[in-house]
Amino acid sequence: EVQLVESGGGLVQPGGSLRLSCAASGFTFSGYWMNWVRQAPGKGLEWVANIKQDGSEKYYVDFVKGRFTISRDNAKKSLFLQMNSLRVEDTAIYYCATGGPSVAFGVDDWGQGTLVTVSS
Amino acid sequence: QSVLTQPPSASGTPGQRVTISCSGSTSNIGSNFVYWYQQLPGTAPKLLIYRNNQRPSGVPDRFSGSKSGTSASLAISGLRSEDDGDYYCAAWDDSVRGYLFGTGTKVTVL
């Protein structure tokens, strides 16, 4: 059974930084693209970033480019999201989610999410 | 960023059939697989349909997906009270190089 457990969320001031982690189990982590997806309170789903199996390709939504960095450690079956220069509008639940064998495949399995609150 | 457009709401009585549309463009739905997700109140999203019309194991056959050109649709037949929630379509977009989610449809079982 696929399990994705996010951690690292919390309250941070505007301009601050946070590093989210996702521990994966139950599947061959190194065989799949991985994603971060977020959901602001009361709003819809918003894809944030994804990363190729070996980390050689990464894609980001426009409004996080230059501020967020996605990375992975296949040996530790872990996915990360380094978030810098955080803004109030980055407040959301952040979900770790599996992708497919290629970039055009969709998001399959989801974690339970970790809440990031950006507020002064 | 591009968006996939869904109706904001849909409703039906138990046993009825409800259909949700998802409108995109040639760079997303027209070129790539469509996925559908169900999000029940207070829970994480769950994959409902993958690769346009495939159901993961455990998803009832009351849920079905289809795609034609730059549009897709999700049908829920035999509507049940536990289907009450939000539904999102999604597809990779070759132009923006990003994964797009639909605007979401709230399904209400009357």
C-alpha cells in the first residue's frame, strides 16, 4: 500500500522559509515522478512542482519559480520542498503526491497534507 | 496559467445520474491524459479516474470518465449520499509545462 507522510508545516512570518518533507513507502519511489500540490483554505487544488525520477528535470508553477525548490533523495525515499520568501498567499495545505513514469502522467496517490500558515 | 473549466456545482437525488464537464485546450486535454479526483469534506483528494477512463481498484463502476477533443467528462450513475463532495479534473499542459487542475465542481446529493 502506498503511504506518503508529509511533515514540516507550521506558522511562519512573511518573508520566512520552511522545508517540507515527504516520507514515501509501499512503492518503488525511484521509479516515479513526484509532485507537490497545495490547497488554500476553502479553495481548489493547485499544482506546485514536480521532479523526475533522477532529479534531472523539475517544473514549477509560475508564482513559485525562484522561491521554491523541489528535491528528492531516492535512497531515503523522501521528497522535499524548500520554500523561501514566503507570502501570505502561500498559506495552504501542501500535499505530497505520486506521479507516473513520465511527466505527462497525472497525480495518483496523495498524502494527508501538512498545513503551512504564513502570517505576521 | 491556463485553467481547466468545470461547472461550479452539480446536484441530483439518490439514484440519479450526474455528469461533470471539464473544458481545456489542445495543449492539455487535447494532448494528454485526463484524471479525475474526488475530495470528500475534510479529507485529502483521492484518484477516481486515470488515463481518461480507467478506474483504480476499489473505485465503484458507478464512476466513469470520457474524453473527446479538448473536453472531458465524469459521470456518476446511481448517485449516493456518500458521493457528496468536490470533484476536480486535471491534465498536464505541454505549453506551460505544468499540471493543471480544473476549477472544481461541488456535487450535492439532494
